[in-house]
Amino acid sequence: MNNQLSVQHLLGIKDLTPEDIQLIFKHADEFKDVINRPIKKVPTLREITIANMFFENSTRTKLSFELAEKRLSADVVNFSASGSSVSKGETLIDTVNNILAMKVDMVVMRHPNPGAHQFLSQHVNTTIINAGDGTHEHPTQALLDAYSMREQLGELQGKKVLIVGDIKHSRVALSNIFCLQKLGAEVMVCGPSTLIPKHIAELGVQVSHNLDEALAWCDVANMLRIQLERQGSDNHVANFPSLREYSMRFGLSKAHLDKLDKKIIVMHPGPINRGVEITSDVADSEHSIILDQVENGVAVRMAVIFLLAAKIKRN
Ligand code: NCD
């Protein structure tokens, strides 16, 4: 196996090779051992400084990156758009260049605009990790999701993964589709037709509008949140009649799982809207690996940061 990533930045899963993903998993296995030791830290990145720049809300992803950085002994600075000079009219390139002038080596960024990271990577001289760009990609979420599935099922070749919910506005959906396909899994998406992009089948995924049938097909069901904040001009009221109606047709409940003649794995990237996309008894059941996903997120992000930092030193 190659011991280096093929990319300088993590902008999206689309750019990674299957070997890159396996290399990240191999290092994540080692870092998972580290974070389960009494001293959860290694001195590996003592000479690296990382800026976390969040232009959108985040709980899990922000904390997870920060912990991953600290457990690698990197120096960390945090920036959030509210309260910053962004509201005074500063451009993204200027903001980032000012932060880089303070000798920052790597930027982890979440931004509402799809493609913001790609754009920045062409205009500033630093390593960039995408922590979510609008409705486009969320690569580390897809990596930690696939890593968590692999922990339960072994290699994902031939495994059947169902993604349910707001496929149209969710960056987790697109990154998961790319990642799972690169690992040889089959993917099906399920939701109301108004929340599924028209041409999604061209990506090689199956489409269902019937949750029971889709659940009978899958080994894993990844339940996504309705992105109420991203419905934009196509206001959610136009996409489905009400949250209550949505949850009746596409919310996962214990009754669905009891009907199956097999045990499937249930996932959710968080934040959960209990009672909308998933009921509490499912979220807290033995089927659910939601908190394993969160635990694995730190190890997977340590692996990504470690591998990209190795490329900085080499150049
Ligand atoms: C996701 C996100 O921000 O895209 N959450 C996360 O990173 N854990 C999913 C979501 O917001 O629904």
C-alpha cells in the first residue's frame, strides 16, 4: 500500500482514490488505539499550527476536529464567522491570508458556499480540509461513516447501503455516495421525490420512494436530517406537506425494524431530530451505531490531518 495520499488537500471524496481511503482507515485504526489509551495524545504534529474556520454552525465536526488536532499535539486556533471581520466586508481570501500570515500551516473550514474550498485552494498557499461546503461535500463525515460501517461489517465490497432523507440538500449524502462506491458498496437513496435530485441515478445509485422496500434491501440504513435551513427558495412546505407527514412515510421506527427478518445497522450523522427522521427507540437501540460514528470521527480526522501534514513537510 502507498504510504502517502494522492492529494494535497481534502476538498472532497471525489478527488480520493480507493487506496487513499484505505490508507486513511489504516491510520485511523492506529489512532483509535491511541485515543483509547489513558494518555490520549501523541507528539507527532508539535510543529504544525491549524486554524479551524467555521462560517456555519457546527457542534460535532468542530469539536471532533479540535480534539483530533490536540491529540496530535498541533497548535490550534479557532475562528467563527460571527463576531469576525467578515461582517465588516472582508473577502474570504483576505481573511484566510491574514490568518496564514500568523504562520498557520493548515486550514479546516466549513463554509455555506459549495466550492468555497476548491476556490480557496487555488488562491492561497496552505493545506485545506473541507469540513462541509454548503450542499456539496462533507468528506470527513463520509470517511467516518464508511469506517464505522467497515468496523461492523468488514470490507464494504458488495455491501448494501441505504441513505434516507433529504438527499438533495445534504452534503453527507453526496460524499457518502462517492466514498461507498469507491469502496465497492452498492448504494440506494430513499426519500420523497422532491428531496431527491432528478438525475441522481446517473451516479449509479438506486432510487426508492418506499422505506419498507428499501429497508428490506439494505445492510445499513443511514438516516439523514431534513436540511430545513437549506430549502431556500424551494421552501420545505413545497417539498413535503409537513414534518409529521414526512416522518410517517420516511421516519425510521422500531416497527420497521421488527418487520425485517435480519438485523440492519442504523446510522445518523447528527444532529438528530428525534421523531422526524428517526424515533428515539431506534436511535437508542442496539441497531444504532450513532455514538460509534462520533467516536470514530476523531480517529479518522487524526488520520486525515496526519497524512496531509506529512505532505506539507515533504514539499
Ligand atoms: C451534518 C452536516 O453538518 O452536514 N452534520 C455533521 O457534520 N455531523 C449533517 C446535518 O447537519 O444534518
